[in-house]
Amino acid sequence: MSNEAKKYYIPLPKTEQASSGYIEFYRDYQLTEVSEEVYHAYYQPIWKTWKRAKRNGSCSGEDWKRCLGDCVGCTRCNYANTPLSMDMPIGDSEEMTVADTVEDPSALTDTALIESAALDELLTALQEIDPDGRRIGELLLEGKSRNDISKILHIGTSTFYKRFDRLKAQLRKRLGEFF
């Protein structure tokens, strides 16, 4: 049989109730003749979904011809027991996987070390510029508000703000790359 004589069909639901995840009764669907390109464009994602579900053991459907590719709405799919895998694709695309979205823990360690070194340098610079500056920095790191810090240091709020602005300016000069 040549390709020119071959006909391609896709199932289209006759009613709204018929469009679940799996074709239970063919009487609810009508087969519509389409071109080969439309046929492959329609069935390719369904084939991938059905094969993946069969491989994972979550689909009890007998054959792909009855599959509509909607595992969530399917009565034959045990979607809750689908095992998670780092190689599982996200969405319809095969390009992006779960592993692509997980951060590398070694990168977090490197970032923490860099931030720790920067913090140590900042506190050392504060100590050299102004001894009270280091205490201000430590209190800010503890999450204290500026008004609370001024009360702890027994200085007026406006005096604290002037001193804080002067410290920030000096730190910007000295630690421009970090600040």
C-alpha cells in the first residue's frame, strides 16, 4: 500500500461528556480524516504520554489508540502512584527536566562562604572606622530596627541616623565592590 492511498484519522468527541482522558466507547467519538502531518502532530504527544505512563506503571489502558493523552482526567490512570524522577520532563517539552530546576548544593556552599567572607570584611572595616559602627552592624544583623539601635546605644535617633549615613558613605569608599 503506498503512502498516497493511506488515510489518517483522529477521534473527535461528539459531545462534551465524551472528552475524558480515555476513550471508553467509540460511539461517543467520530473519526475525522486528516492529513499525515496533522495526524502525527495530534498523536505524537499522546504516544509519548502513553508510553511514559505505561513504563511507570501508572496506566492500565490497553492500547494507545484509546488514549487521549490526558492522564489527569483519565479513569484508567493511577496518576497518584506515578514515581517522580529527576529525568521526568516538565510540561509538554522534553527539553526541560526536573533535574534542570534543582539547584546545585555546592553552589550554595560557595555563595555562603563568599557572603561570610564579605560579612567578616564589612565588620572589620566597621571596627576600624568606628568602634560603635561594628556594634551597629551586629545589631542590624540581629534584625533590630534603627530606632531600637539608637535606644540600645543611648543616643538620639537623629544622631544615630547621621552616624549611620556617615558610616555607609565611608564603607562605600572602602568596600565599593561589596557595598
